[in-house]
Amino acid sequence: MESKKTPFRKLVKLLPLLLTSMLIGTASAAVYYSMIMEPAVTITGATIRFIQGSDWPSGSSMGTNGTWVSLALKAYPNATLTYDQPLNLSNTDSSSHQFRLRHVSITPASSSASVGNFTFFNFVIKNAAGVSQASFNYTTSGDNWNTPSPTSYLTLPANTKWIVYIETKAAAGATEDIVASIVIAVDVLE
Amino acid sequence: MLSSSPLLPEFFALLGIDLILMLSLLTCLLDNRFPKAIPYVYQVVALAGFGHLLISREFLAIFGKYTRFWYCFFYLIVALANIVAANIYFAVSKGSRALVMGWFGAITFPTILVSTFFVSQYSLMPSAVLNLSLQIGVVLSAFLVGISMSIFLKPEFVKKLFRRKLEVK
């Protein structure tokens, strides 16, 4: 009888110890795992960035690291003004990457009476051969801007430069000397 | 860019915790040879090791790698010292020769071998993950563990073996 009781007693003693051991062991391993899996983030320059083109508009400014740009654009009343190569998008990496253009801000802001002086600002992304890849258009409705959604992601080949072509137009009879400043950013997919 | 880090000093604390937990379970199984409270004491020690890991993680930036290595290594040394102490306890107090040898072969020797290996390879770990000495060590440990476990679980087998030899003489 005693010999049958002994293993049972031992089992009753062992089972809680086994459970707590598993708990402590698993929790410790999880803590260690969380330590080794801490993300290591390496800061590098953006592989795709804006660079000034031959038609760079005066009064514009390049953002830090070329990841955004503030363009001071002119427009002629009732005539289209073209900036052939105000801005380039350059991939400095040895492999291709995907990017998109994203609207950040525009002045004069919507609801300002000055907005009605403009008709559109059309941005066209062209590849090295001059073929249109995507467009990014700002239009007006009365005193409000219709700002564009981000472009779809485009693939820029390694060590290649693409062109951002811009067309602007102001409304007939628009007030002169009103400058629109547009801030756009480039988002890069790794 | 995400990447996993190489072996951290906390690995030794983790190894120590696992050894302490193993000791807790073994002393529970051999409760007729150890004081009754010993398994629970080891559980508390393992829990303290877990707390030690948590603190190490929270203050990762404050403690240098050198400090972290030494306090984690100290915990591992404590765990190993307990294993050796248990072995000596068997030998000195009420252990049979087979149990002492079994404990040494199945527990003490492999744990010391594995711990020594990891400590010696610590600085080389990122570049040398599986070198020849590790392979030899693992094979040797596996043999010893296998033999020792059989002695540990069936000590009478060794006694019979010795008796036969004596009878033959």
C-alpha cells in the first residue's frame, strides 16, 4: 500500500513544481527573446530623393535630405506656364526602389480669396526617356484647393534620375504677384 | 532594417535559470535524499533569476555589456555551484557510489561542459556558431548523458556488473 502511495505523493509534489518551472522557464526565455529581437535601425540617407533641376523655380527650397521640397510656383493668367525640369527624382542606390509623391501642404490655404486666382498645377513624373509615368494634379473649386491623393508606387531603377515636369495656369483676370507654395514629399519603399 | 542580435550576456542568466529549475525538479524526485524545502528554495532562486533578467532588460542602456556579463555569469556560477554541491552532498552524506557517479555523468559534467563552452565561445559567438570543438563536445556530452542516465535510473545494474566481475575473479 505504501509503495503505491509514494509515487502518487511524489507526483502531487512534482506537478506544481513542474508547472511553475515551465512558467518561469518560458517567461525567462520570452524576456531573453524580446532582448535579442530588439530592432536594429540603421540610419542611412534616403535612396530616392529630390534634386534641383535645370528649371528650378526661384524662391523654392529643398527640404532636409531631399525628402521633401517646397516649390514657389508662378502662373500666367489664362495661359499655361511650363517648367520643363524644375525637379528631379534620383535613385542613388545600386538597386531599384519604389517611391510615390505625397502632398504635404499648399499656400495660400483653402478658403483664402487668393486661391480662386489659380486654375491648376499639374505635376507629371517622367522617366529618363521622357515618358509620362504618373501625374499629380492640384485644381481649384472656387476658393478651395482639390489636393491630389498620393501617387501609386512607381519603380525607379538603380542609379537613375527621373524628371518632374510641372504645368501651371491662373484664371483669366487673375490678380498678379500671387505666388503659390506647394510642399510635396517623396516616400520610399525599401 | 531588422536584424537579430548575437548572443547576449543574459544568455548565461537564462542558462542558470534553466539549471536551477532542473535542480528543483531533480531534488523533488530525490526527496528522500534531500531536505524537503530544497525544491521550493530552488524555485524561488529561479524566480529571482527571472527578476534579474527583467531588470537587465529594463536597464539595458545603463549597464554596460561588461557589467551585464559579470552579473549574469555570477548567476550561472551560482547554479553550477549548486549542482556540484549536490554531487558532493551525495558523496559525503548518504549517496551510493552509483548515484554519485550517475549524478556526475548525467548532470554535473554535461552542465559544466556546456557552460564552459558557451562562456569560452562568448566573444567569438557572432562569427563561430558551430565549430569543431562544439561538435565534439556535443557528441561527448550525448554519450556521457546516455550512459549516466542509465546508471542514474538503474543503479543496481552497475552493482550487478561489479558483482559479476568479482565473482569471475
